[in-house]
Amino acid sequence: MNTPLADRVRPTEIDEVAGQKDLLGEGKVLRRIIESGETPNLIFYGPSGVGKTTVARIIAQKAGKKLCYLNATTASTADIKDIVAKIGTIDAANGILLYLDEIQYFNKKQQQILLSFIENGDITLVASTTENPFFYVYNAILSRSSVFEFKSLTPQDIVPVIKRAAKIVSEEEKTEFSIDDKEALKIARAASGDVRKALNMLELGIMLSKSAKTENITEDILEQILEGNSVRYDREGDEHYDIVSAYQKSMRGSDANAALHYLARLLAAGDLPSACRRLMVCACEDVGLAYPQIIPIVKAAVDIANAVGIPEARIPLADAVILVANAPKSNSGVVAIDMALGDVNGGSFGAIPRQLQNKHFDGDEAEVKGQNYLYPHSYKNHYVKQQYLPDNIKNKTYYEYGDNKNEQAFKEYWDKIKNNKE
């Protein structure tokens, strides 16, 4: 058959949709909307291959509406007008449900054209996007739509789909083709939450099985179809930010195993720059003054990683990630600079004290003549008390010593000197 397996086994009933129980389980809001037959404008947000298109088809079927499909990456204003022309025709007697895939690629003008037909009820819009709609979709459309987030599927969600597809293929071809649970789970895991990807791999496995004159996917065939399988990863999408966020938060949380997992996902996707950048940020932001020697160590590891490239880059980066995860933590530095920036950006700054200014003469208007700068190295312990902050914030404190051994040693040293304790 020329029709892809993913389309041949596409569910036609809510209970056949893989996963998404938070949306489609008994009593859940989206399920109740579908079962009512009264469809509002909807926006589906989530990764590819998790059922957004399938659910839109089921909605159109339950509502008895003409389903029209557009992909915003290629659709034009003329395509919208062609759909609008069907309004009121016999073909669309019960109305039109427009499924607009990747709505974020429609510009503002195109979204405004859609808006006029949404408002008068001529078209029911079900839009999907892999990006956060609150960043990319025109506010007027958002305010007239209900947003539902579709989550990535687990391997356990996908295994029943694979088994069902194998059964359908057997019925179509009148064979006893089968795949056992172990092989189905391997495909499901390799699909990274994408049902379509899993079914495409299954279809390839079936094709190879036919050529090998066997009615099941053998270990050897499975190895062939999984070879070179890469992690689903979009460097510009939400998943990118989720992974790099989890990567840094795992290091900050001192969980070396989780940090290595997310490093592996970045490297498997070939994203060496993100792996290096977040590692350096974490060393400065989250370890910081608790172990300041870590900063040049991590920088050296990053330099080596960039010099040797993937796959060898994994070695110095793994060492550095484990070091950062296990190092003592302090964010006193980043808290201090953020407070200082808050004052500066908020206008809390004044004239630089005279003794710190870079001039060595005074005009006639100066009440106090002379630089009056006290050179710390001329004093005991290389310290002398004098005012450094502007007058209006002269008593402001930005930096508070962290509770780690390193910063507490600094505190003890300076408390002794500044309080003249011998």
C-alpha cells in the first residue's frame, strides 16, 4: 500500500489515542468538548507525533464539519481564501473546521484574516504549534481560543500503538506478522515520544522482514532500523530550552547522574555549544565563590571539548559536569550583582565620591580641595576605611558571605581586619 502506516492506523475514536489522559481521560475538559459536538476554537501546543492532528480529525468527525487542512509553513493568503470560498456549499453544509498546523509561521496579517472568519463563526479553528503559543500566536486569536498542552508520550504509551499497528498489517496482508513486547519497547524508546516516528520504524521493520521472508521483526532487523536513530531535538524550540534548563538545574542540584543524562542528550543532538555554555555559566553562577578555582578548570575542559569536537568532547565535558555537580555551591556572587544591577537600572546611583574620581585638581566651586584618596597599600593589612559608594547609597550591602567554608574564611579574615581584631 502507498498510504503510510501511520495514516492507515490513525485512531478514529478518543479511546484509541495514545497517552494524553490528562486531556482525553474520562471527565477531562477536552474529551467533554469533543463528545459535546460543540467545538470552540482550539490551540494545541506540544511536540510532534503526540496526537494533535489525530485529535483534530476526531473533533471534525464528531462535529460533522468539513475538515480542511493547512500547514502554515507553506500556506498563503490565497489558500485561506480558497477555504473561505467553501463556506455555505453542500460540501461544507455543517460548517468548516480548519486545522492549521504550525500556526506560528503565519504572519500577523494572515492571522488577522483568519480572525475575521473565526469571529463570525464561519470557520472553527483548531491550530497546532510546537512552540509556546503565548509567544507566537496573535493575541486576538489567543483570546478567542482555548489552549491545550499535549505532552510527550512515554514508551509505555507507544507500545500498544505498535502492537495494534502490527495486528492491522497482519489483517491487511492476511499473514501472521507479529512483534513481541521486547522489540516493541525498543522501538518505542527509540521514538523519543513520537508515535509517527515509531510507526515509521515499524513500517521499515516490516519491509525488511518481508525481504528476509520472515513474519516477525528479528533482533538483527531491529538493530538495522534503530541504527543511526537520533534524538528528536529542535535547537530553536521549547524542547531545547527544557533540556538545557534541566542540564543546569541538575548540576545546581548536585545530581551528577541527571546532569550526565542531559549532557548526553545535548551531545547526541550535536549541540556542543549549548553543552559548553551552560556548563561555564553553572560553574560561575552556582558554584562560584564556594570553589572559585573551578572556573578556570571548567574553561579548560570546554576549550579541550571544542578543540577535539564530538564524540571525544564527551570526555572532558563529563569530567567537568561531574566536578560541578559535586562541588560546594554558592550563588552569593550572582545575587550580589543582580541587586547592584537592580539599583543601577532603577536609578539608585549618585555622584562618584571625590576621592575615587579620576582627576587630580579641583575647580573654584569645590568646597573641599584635594583628591583625599587613601591608598590601602600604605596601611596595615593593606586596608583603610573610606567611602566608596555614592552618598545616597553609601550604606548599601549587595554581597552577603555564603555559608560555605571558602567564603566563611574570607569573612573571618576581613571581620578581624575591619574590626581591628588582632
